[in-house]
Amino acid sequence: MTLTTGYERVTLPLANAFTISRGTTEAAENVIVRITDEGGMTGIGGAAPSAHYGETADTVEAVLPDLLAVVEEIGDPHALTEIERRMAHVVERNPAARCAVSIALHDLAAKRTGLPLSRLWGLNPTEAPTSSFTIGLDTTPKVREKTADAVDEGYSVLKVKLGTDRDKELIEAIREEAPDATLRVDANEAWTPRETVRNSRWLAEHDVEFIEQPVPAEDPEGLKFAYERSELPIAADESCLTLADIPEIADKCDIANLKLMKCGGLLEAKRMVHAARAHGLEVMLGCMVESNASIAAGAHLGPLLDYADLDGSLLLADDPYEGVDLSQGEIRLDELDRPGTGARRAE
Ligand code: MG
């Protein structure tokens, strides 16, 4: 079959500048991929490249022609396994670029069968956990204000970025503004192993659920030290990129935080879910700052997850794409009224 492909870069300003321990982002650049079959049906996917992992919109655009050549050559939108495997062979790095193609193909394949992607996978659309909404770093009064706004908007699970010299003050302010919320903490590699153990004690007193990536990914033994002594469960994000990382982190954390843009495709993400479970880990799916062109696909993995952090589109000032309804963090897969991932241009 002749498959027609194309892509375009989109700049996505954030509603608020987003700061984590490593730096601040004011706008994200995503690259949107389209794959159209002979009947005119189109699958949509998005790449949300992360400079932390060596990708930018430029590197995505540089490799997409080679990746889309694989799609056109194989010419079968249902050959998902073969296309993902060949793409990983053609462009070994650049997972966000490969992921955009994987998502667009899955969207097209599901549309061609007339089913939402999660139903094509045989998943129960009512089983997705509630997604967290992230509170980035800021001055304490601003963090207080953002937390109050999030609670007003109905978010019940908040993920709090830490890694400053006033982490305790931030958590106290957030807990005051959100007394009933589930709170998770992400230090983005900013703490030492010993700091993590110390911090876990007062975080536990504030009823925090778990700590994400407290120590640098380059220090696996430090992660293990923290995991063995922390009062709270530890999630691995920067330490957990691809399938091969799962056995490496299995004795160093409680939760594997997968991201489509780190692992390079939806089939690879599903393999990681099952590998993580086989190693006794719980599974979380996170995201970058992404439009619904890719977030919608992540939502369909919802029923396989213990924890979801799919707020990438919710952090944008305006998303040109709509997908699965994620308002208040509820992943409303069961309300999706169209086949595929649900990604389409917003009207
Ligand atoms: Mg993280």
C-alpha cells in the first residue's frame, strides 16, 4: 500500500514558565508526524524532544526522512512490530523522533480497525489511574498560588518539583494549600543519597506518596543506597530510559517511570511495562512538555499503569491538538468517542 507521510514543527508556549532543578522552559518545540493511507485516513503522532537526552526539534527533523522512508517502504500500517524494529536499526538514538512515527502508525492502525487504541490492545478503558499535575519550582508565594489554582481546578494528585535550598518550606506551603491532595515529589537528580534519606523522613511526615529520581542517573549505587534506606518509595526516571534499563534498576527503586519520548515507541513502552512488573517494580508513565498529538497515545497505556503523570498538554498555554480528556487529571479513555488515539487538530 502507498503510505504518504509528512511532518511539521510546532512551537508550544507554556501557560507558565516551567522550572525544575536543571533549568527553566518557556516554550516547547514538538514535531508533528502524519501518515496517510490510500483511503485518505491519517494517523497523527508527536515528537517532544528533550535536550537532556540529546534531542532537539532539529535532530528530530534531521532523522525523520530516514524513519518515514522505512514506513513508506514497508507500506503496511499494521506492521507495527516490524516498523519499530527497523526504525530502531536505522536510527538507534533519537527516541522522540522514532516515537512520533510509532504513535502516528498506531493511531492510523487503530483508526483503520475503527477502535480506540486501548480497545485494540484489549485494555479496559475504565482502569487508568488519575494523572498528576505538576507544580514547577518558583518562589514560595508563587508555588503557593499555583498549588491553590491547581486545587481549585480539581486536580487531586500533584507532583511537586524540588531540588532547591528551600525544599522544606515549599512542601510545607504546598501541603497547607492542598491538605487533601496526593503529593509526589520529583527532585530531578538534585539530591545526594544521604540527603534523600534525610528528606524522606520529613516528606513522609507530610504524607508524600513517593520520591522520583532523587539522585543523578550517573550514580546507580547512590540510587540503591537511597532506595534501601528511604522512608518513602523511590521512582526512577532519568535512570530508566529503555527496556535494557529495567533489570539494572530493579534492585534500586520501587517504581519505573517510563516515558514514550525516552523509549522510542509504543510497543517498546508496553515491553517495558511487562518487564518492570516481572522484576517486581510498579509502573508509572510520565511525559515531556508535549501536545496531545503524543500525550493522547500515552493515555491509552493508562490501564497498564500504577501511576500516571500525563500533564504535558495541560501545562501549555494553548494546545493546537486535542486528545483524550484529561481534565482534573482523570484519564477519561472511556469517554473517547472516536477511533485511534483521539489526537486531532483542535477546532
Ligand atoms: Mg521526572
